[in-house]
Amino acid sequence: MLVDALTVDPAEFEARTGWQAKPEGLCKGDVCVSMPGGTAGPLDISVLSERLGMPLLHDEATDCWVLGPEGGGRALTTAVAPDLELPTVDGNPFRLSALHGRKVLLVAWASW
Amino acid sequence: MWQALRTELHPKGLEIVTVALDTGGVEAARPWIEAARPEHPSLIDQAHITDELLGFVNVPNGVWINEDGVLVRPAEPAWPPREPNAARYDNIPEDTPQRLKDMLGEARKITSDPARYVAAVRDWVERGAESRYALSPDEVVRRSQPRPPEHARAAAAFELGQHLWREGHQDAAVGWFRQAHRLHPDNWTYKRQAWSFADPLQGPTELYDSDWLSDIRAIGAENYYPPVEW
């Protein structure tokens, strides 16, 4: 997740990573991690990195920060599919949850 | 190639969604999409978000999601109805450049099983949760890609690399791509996306330590896709 400040909005963080801000902490699937200072306000990326095991990288030349996914387990921590939103080839936003009620085969491909 | 399967199974409740993992964005993906003339959603994942969220490490890879939005199969090789690789790469013209001949020769040896994959999809569409191919949530998580700390760092490095590439900081991007390759050497998505910017044929360049032909020969083409755990 690209971050342009040393804090990130909880809603934006949830949309990008699936970690949901709750009173007891940040939660994903059956896991909840308490956060010092709570989760109501902006989340400190260095605290997120430490508490959730997310690598924090910085490109010094461009002052660009990235918070990576949590490591130490598996790509999935829950079988609940992320509510992805990506653009279609025509540039229109498409949200995966629009297909609830149908089985979905989601396939990744590439021009390369 | 997925449209034919979509035509068959959409009336039975399946939707196919294709996602182009392309830092080149719409420009890179559009010609292929237009040639396929799909009736299903064709999405563009320029930032490779789905690699991270779902665990894609190569293409084509797929996941199955049930009517309630729950994954019933994690990211794994996924093939549309098509001929086996050995037949797809027959009859290569004699005047084909040697490097391309060599690459197609290796591609011919890549193991895939489109017939089995498509049969499994059909079974799931027909039987739903009763299909032997639909996994429990615990099993989906257990079978998802391992993500040790170095792979998580690789994901961050790759995201930084592709962002910097798109912003025009290409020298910096190459450094982060190289780090991603070093930290997660089995991730073909990271390698092929980066190589493709240096050379469309993903051949040897000064920018990277390897290339498609060298790497596939090193592991054996038959190991390019891991076997699907049915």
C-alpha cells in the first residue's frame, strides 16, 4: 500500500488491506490486533508495520513509502474474498461484491 | 479464451472476471481484450493489487468465489478450454528468430491441464458446495500461497517498483524490482512484468540478473506451474 503521509485513514487502510478498525483493534478474519491509541483516528504507519508485521519501505530519492502485506503466514488470512474495486477496460469502476449471488471464477492474466 | 466457457456456464450461475496484471495499464491490456470480445467484466489491475490480496504469483492464475463472496479455491494455475501446450506450439515457421524458437520450445514443455481444470469448474457450477472441488474456508487459507517475511517485503518492493516505473523514475524502479526478484525468486509475476519493460521478449539485459529462458531452463519447464492440488 502506497502511503503519502506517516499516517493513514482507517477506512482507506481497510479498503486496501482488509484490516477493519474496531474498538478492540484492527481485525481481519478471526484475528484482532490491539493498537496503541485506538483505531478511531489516523493510523501511524510505523505502528502498523510493527504490530501487523507489515514491511515498511522507503525510496529515499523520491521520498516514497510503501507498507507491504503482513508476513509470516499465508497470502490469505481469511477465505472471505476482498471487496476489490478495479477499473474495467473502459475505465469504469467495478466492485467484486456486485457479483454476490453468483459464483465467480476470477482469473489473472497479463499482456507480458 | 474464457468467453466460450462463460457463454456455456453463465446461464447456470457463473460469472467469469478477468483481471489484467499489467503495470502498463489499459494500453497494454486493451488489444488483447478487444481481440477476445468478452461479455464478462474485464478489469485492469495496474498496481498488481490482486497479487498481494489473493496470492497470484504467475498467470494464468485463478480463484473461485461462491455466491456469498467466500473463496472456495485459493490462487492456483487456471486454464481456459484450449489445446495442450505441445499442440499449441507446433508448426513454428522456419524463419522464426532462434531465441523465439528456443522460448517456444520451452513453452511447449510447460505442463498444464486445461481439460481437468475446466471439468472441475463445471462440476462446481453444477454441484455448488457439494462439489469435491469446493474447499472449506480453513482449507482455502491453508492452501493459499505461503507468505514468509521476505515475500511480504518482496511485495512491498514490487509495489514500490511498479509505482516508480509508472511515475517515470525508471532507474529507481529497477532497483526495487531487483530486490523483489531476490526476495521472492519463485514469483514469475514480479520477474516477467519487470523484464517485459526492458525487453518485450524478456531476454537477457543489463538491468536484471536473469531472463525468462534462462530461468525456465533452470527449474525445468514442467515445473513452471505447480501441480494443482485437487
